[in-house]
Amino acid sequence: MHKIDLDLVEMTLDVMKYTIDRISKTEDVIGKPQKAATLKALVGDTVTDKGIGGETAFNLWKQHLMHANVKIDHPRHLAFVPASPTRASILFDLVTSASSIHGAYWMEGAGGIFCENEAMKWIVSLTGLPEGAFGVFTSGGTAANLSAIVTAREYWRSLNDQNKSQKGLIITSIGAHSSIKAMAKVVDVDVLLVDTEDRLKGSALQHTIDKLTPQQKQRLFAVVATGGTTNAGIIDDLDGIATICQAENLWFHVDAAYGGGALAADSVRHLFNGIEKADSITIDPHKWMFSPYDCGAVIYKQPELAKKAHAQEGSYLDIFKDEGAHGFNPTDYQIQLTRRVRGLPLWFSLATHGTDRYKQAVERGLELAAISGQLIKDMDHVELVREPSLSCVLYRRKGWTPNDYRDWTFANHDKGFALVTPTKWKTGDTFETVSRFCFINPDTTEQDIKAILESMK
């Protein structure tokens, strides 16, 4: 399996041809899933005692399996939080895999980690955090949030012995990302939700804290604010929340996994005022910083606190901390030991294009949201639920039921035309089904938006 022969050379050329075709295409169907039974009938047994051969396996991929995936970078993929990796970053993802770098310790991955750190310096500079702040790349927002809250919990436990025997408590809003609640289960802490899907204000947070029992206040150690909610692009009152966290001696974490890319946009940077006071921040470059999956990031105001929480000990790891291996060890600052240098594609793209081009691309997402908002206002059959926020747009088709939204979504997807999915928005005490755009891809056009809205007639 590890020998070099003619078949390997030919397969390498085939893979490169596929890659060139994939990244140079300007028009393509969006792709859609198939049932496992359908795929099995198409490709048969692929993992066998003797193997089916690289050419056969690759042809099965090209003919059948690749089409059963949604292309997340399709310009009419406007559901969830899509992605739009630059072609430079995609190419360097190949280089990253081919280079076979273990990115946990400087001793093994100094060159790759150096490049990651160059990209990280730019991201940290966008936040305005004080000198000394730094971060590491993770597998995504969930791992970044988890790493941050573990750090916060361990710091809280270190403050006094009583905290070590108590179950911690964190506060966030119902508009926070689902990973916050999922992460809390892993860390085994309780979550208190402030009942607002809109902007979490400092006054609402203070009111919630004031209502806590003395025992709950003792258990409370962190507040998670959101820098751009996934559902609607809403940015919490970061400055007000930061002030309260400082007064109450609470860890202030900002989940900006989606919205953090907008820190690069001068037009909306002021909306994030207060993020520079955070103790930790999550940003996903694979969302609005145009990096391939998977690439998240967690940033700490005081990285040494994360190192105390996450650095692993073992006799087989001692060599990495020897004098001859001195350097930055990413594994010490997040939950994973084994890690690829997932920040390398971002570094290459930044080095290739420069940060000004990144600013322009992020601004285009904001512009597309404004364009769609105006188009919706100009059409009779649709209306805005709320004004666009960042690159998210919530709107309703007048007179539709939840089933109408669902059927419309699947009809457009089945045709290979677009993927736009419904969501729910809380109005008063009820949740209404509405439609939602999220713009990431600068290649999305005004005509794309018009065509999607007109398909709702």
C-alpha cells in the first residue's frame, strides 16, 4: 500500500485533474443527498478483501458519490451558515494533507505551526484584545467553545476550594448557538437561558443575575455572549455584558463563530465594541473567513490560563517540553492532543490575496444582505421579519404554513437550483416558521436572489 508505482502516479494525475476541474468550475448543480440503500445499489461493495482498485473506486466517486453531497460553496446555497473557501485555500488543503504534519507540538510541526500563528495574529488583531492575547485553531466552533469553557471552569475552581466541589453555572441567551448547551453537557455545568432570541442586553443579564439565589451566584462562573447569532446575525450588547462580567468577577466568553468574520468589515466593526474585553472568543474561519472545513479558532486574553487547563502530561510527551523542542505547542491550549495544521490553508490564502481582499469579500456578504432586504420590500408576496443583521435575512412568504416552506425547500433542492431552508423566529410567546438567507459567498448575485424569491410565487 505504501509503495510508489505507475498506478499511484496515474492516480495522482487523475486526482489533480479532478481538483482543477472542481475549483475552476463556474456553473454547477448544488447536489443533493441520496438514501444509503440507493447509493449501495449504485456502487455495490467498495471495501473488500482484495480491494476494487483505485481507478474503479475513483470512478464510483465521480459518477455517483460526489453528486450525493451538497456543495457548500454553491452561490445559491444560502442555508444554515454556508462556506466559500478561496481557491487558494482549497489548493493548500491538498498541500496540508500531502505534507503529513502533526500540528500538536512545535518539535514536530514548527513550519506549519509558524504559518498558523501568522494567520492567528491577524485574527487576534481584529478583536482588539490586549497584547499577549493569542489563540489556536480547532476543528470548529463547538471544540472552541468547549475549550474556552473548560478553561473558564478550571480558573473558577482555582479561586477557592469550595468551587471544586460545586457544579458550575453559566448564563447565555436562547439565541445562543446549540453548541453552547451541548458543550455544557460535556463539561457538566448547568446553563441558565435568558429568554430573548433578540439582542441580549446588559440590563437583562443584570436582572437575571440579581434574581439568582446565593447558592446559584456561588456556582456562576461565566457568561456566553454571541457575536452574530446563527439564526439572525444578531450581536449581543458586548460592551454592557463585559462591564457586568468585570463587576461580578465572571468569565466573559464571546461566541463569534459565524459573525467573527465581520470584524474585518469596517462598516460594521463598531457593532462588536466590547469584544476586546472578552476573556475568550470563538471564531470559525471556515465560515466567513473563506477557509475550507474544518477550521475553527479559540482566542484567549490570557493564554496561560488555557495552558493550565489543557496541557497534557505523560512520559511519552516529556520530550516535547525539552529545551531542544521549545516553541509554541497548540495542543496546550485546547482539548485535542492530535491535530492537523488546519490553519495552513487560511495562512496561504491570506498570504496570497492580502487582508484587504478579505475585507472586500466580507463587505460583499453584508451588501448582499442589504440587496435582498430591498428586493423583499419591493415584492408583494414576501416581507421582512426583521431588518437584515450582518449577512442574515429573515423573511416570510405571506400566507404560507410551515409545510409550504418545507415543500418549497425540497422542491428547489431536488431541481438542483438552490438550498434555502426555513427556521423559526420567536414573536411574543410563539415561534413562527419563516425563511432565511445567510450570505457568505461573494459569487452570489442579485439575480440569484431574485430567482429564489420569485420561486416562492
